Amino acid sequence: MKYIYIMDYWVPFPTSEYGGVLTIIAENDEEVYNLICSEDGIDQGHTDLIMPMIQKAQKLELGRDYKSSIIDAFIT
């Protein structure tokens, strides 16, 4: 079973004030975490903040099987 995660992503002030929304297809929270941590262009200095954001994400069950991936990322 795969899910689509719609997740807020931000790095807090004073380190940065950028953020955005990630849309990810994955089987579970751990797979989402691994996809994010392996993606170029996503700040790796705050990996401790990623799992709580994943757990707060809106998670919707998909009716078909899709490849696990980050399908959209809007980050400022």
C-alpha cells in the first residue's frame, strides 16, 4: 500500500527562513524520510526536524501502485 504525503517543510529562524510544501509518494514514514534525505536541494543540516514534519503531514491512501518518489517540491 502506498500513500501520498503532503508535508510542510521549513527550516526555522535564525538559521534560515525558507520553507515550502513537499508532495511525496511512499509506503511509510521511514521511506519518506529516506527520500527527503537523499534529495539534492533539500537542506540536510536539519534532518532532526524532518521526521516530526512527516508525522504531522496529511497522508492519503492511494488506490493504485505508484513508484515511491518526491513528486512535487515547492521550497523557497
